[in-house]
Amino acid sequence: GENVEQHPSTLSVQEGDSAVIKCTYSDSASNYFPWYKQELGKRPQLIIDIRSNVGEKKDQRIAVTLNKTAKHFSLHITETQPEDSAVYFCAASMEGQNFVFGPGTRLSVLP
Amino acid sequence: GAVVSQHPSWVICKSGTSVKIECRSLDFQATTMFWYRQFPKQSLMLMATSNEGSKATYEQGVEKDKFLINHASLTLSTLTVTSAHPEDSSFYICSAVRTGGRSPLHFGNGTRLTVT
């Protein structure tokens, strides 16, 4: 089955700096890769996603890149703000099927 | 659109009792719903896949007789934790994919279960 690894497990950055979180997956059949942000005690919220026919996607301060050959994808947050502090989960799946989540990255943006 | 409602948001129960958690897709139909469990500071772990009109598929290590899942309609799935014990205390989250649609998963707000 699919296995998703995520690094780093914790990340602290100064406000205004960029943050990068990387994930690798094992199943080459996976074709959908979402990123979720979870604040303490709340449900995960989708922040951006990418499908395997695209190499990069951007939405304002957030971008995701995908390297299918290497089976890894990354989340990039620019101009970080304190409200970006949360746990971020990557996931991999085939369309409409169960998601396998990475272990999560706790991001702290220091003012 | 694509709202998933989960109820209750939190529940405290005594050891040995059963607790039912409901997951509803409010504005779309979901043939498949997924139930996750999340322990503190850990990732979401899939417990079971709930399919409308058929038996749920459980992940390895999840007791199907303890975690009863019913998916009787295209908008409702329920998870019943039977004979709950303190080690069942956790954050349970359901999610759904729109029938015939493409990803992503839409999550419910989660249920924090505390068994005393």
C-alpha cells in the first residue's frame, strides 16, 4: 500500500520568511496530492492540492510542486504570518479513494 | 458547497457504554465516507471505509465489532463505539468524497471522545 513520509516534523520560521515542507510517497499509481492545515482541536482544512498531470500550482502565498519521477511533492509558504502556525499534513491518493496522510509538520511562525 | 456535518462535537461517557457519532454530507451525496482517528500530536489514521448500502471495510487492527459503521443513505454514515474504554478516547473525524466527483476529501468537524 501507499506510504507517505513528511519532513520536517517541526519547523520554526521568523514572520515574513518562507517555509517549505516536503513529502514523499511510494505508490506510483497515486495521482492526487492535497495539503491540509489543522489548527488545534479543529478539522483539517484543505489549503491546496495538485494532480499528477501538473508540476506546480500556486495560490497567493502558497504553492505546491510535484516531481512524479522522484515521487515527492512540497508545500511552499512565502511571507509567513503568525496565523500560518498550525500542523500541516500532506496526503496521497488515487482519485476518489482513501487518502494516506503523512505524519504532519508543526509549523511555528515567530513574530 | 461540500459541507460535512459531524455530531456530536464532543462527548464524555463512562467505560462500558456505547457512543454513536453521525456524519452527514449536507449539500452533496457521498457513496463513500471515511472514518479517521487522531490521537494527540499524531496524524490521521484511517479506521474504516464506509460504503453506502454495503459493509464497511476496516483497516488492519481495527475491531469491526467494536467500531460499528452504518452507511444507510448517500448522506449519512454513523460510527458507534461499543463498550467504550479509556483507551478509545480520541478525536474521531469523518470525511466524504462527492459521489462521482473528484477529490478532495471534505472533513467533518470531528468528535472528541473522552471515556472515563
